[in-house]
Amino acid sequence: MTADCRLYLITPPALADLAAFGHRLAEALDGGDVAALQIRLKDVPDDVVIAAVDALAPIAQARDVAVILNDRPDLAARLPVDGVHVGQSDMAYKEARKLMGGRMVGVTCHDSRHLAMEAAEAGADYVAFGAFFPTTTKDAPTTADPEILTIWQETMETPCVAIGGISAANAARLASAGADFLAVSAGVWAHPEGPGAAVAALNAAIAEGLAARQ
């Protein structure tokens, strides 16, 4: 549990040009405070994931932004990343922790406090709730109510991440409700004024939400 709320960026689901995306990532990270970057590439060969980590991790880590690999503890364990994120249908938390040692392991918990409590009690570094709003980035099997963030904040110490359709237009509500981190993908990469402007706008919305939380 923290009294703060920070951005947790997620890459687009496909990266056709790593060099070009690296420039966009740098622009985003230079736009304001960002805690973490999740490299999330689904259904691609291992060498594509490895190339993405090789290209993007140095950009993020040079700015003190943690790099989290999605889904693949087996790869994350041997790559220069700061942690891994696992879903309910991915490798079990216990096995991911064995592979990752002391590095971060986060767990998707959808709209379930029960799943989140199990993950927290097992030692997860954070739990993720969502989707809070409609999203086209991925198929979201559940819809979460912001109240779950408030209840979690009041009862648990493990940080919570809010995910799903988050943009500068709705971020304040989730920061106010109690999210420790807001995971954003399209809300940054599809922003009409560019990723740097998106991060600045999201940070402003977070500040507004935190002010309401006081």
C-alpha cells in the first residue's frame, strides 16, 4: 500500500520496427514519471521477445524504469529484466517465483479479491485488477469496479495495479479509488499528440486523483 500512484506502461501488442518504437518509448518516458514498462508480445517466437528486451530494456532502465516481461518467466529468468508478470492461465506464481528469485513477480487477478489475496499471501510483488474500462488492446474476460481498489487499499499492503482502457480521461478516478499503479497501453501509444504528451496528461490526471484521495 502506498500513498502514491504511478504509471506502468505496456508496449503495443506488436512491434514491427523496434528501432522506431525505441524512439517513441524514449519520448514517452521523457514525458513524465513512469514506474515500469511491461514488454508484452503475444504469440511470437522467443527470438522476437529477446530482441525486444535487448532493444527496449536499456532505454527504460537508463531512466530508472523497471522492465517487466509478460507471461514468460522461463525467458525472463535469463534476460536483463527486473521482473515478470503472469496471468491466471500462465505459469503458476509458485513456479514463476522459483525461476525469478528475488526479482519482481506480478499476478493478474481480474476482478477477484480472492485471487488477489492468494497471490499476495504467496508473496506476489503486486496484483493487477481489471479491466476497468472497455479496451481493444486485449480480450478482457472480466470487468472490475473501482471499489475493488478502495477495499484493497484499506485492507492489504501488497500494491495493486489497475488495467484496462485507461487514459488521461479516466485515470483520475482510478488514482482516487486507490490504485498504486495505472497500467496503460493504447492510452499512450495511440494518443493524438504523441506518447510524451500522453504521459504528461496521465501524470496530471493521477495528481488530480491523488488530491481527491487525501
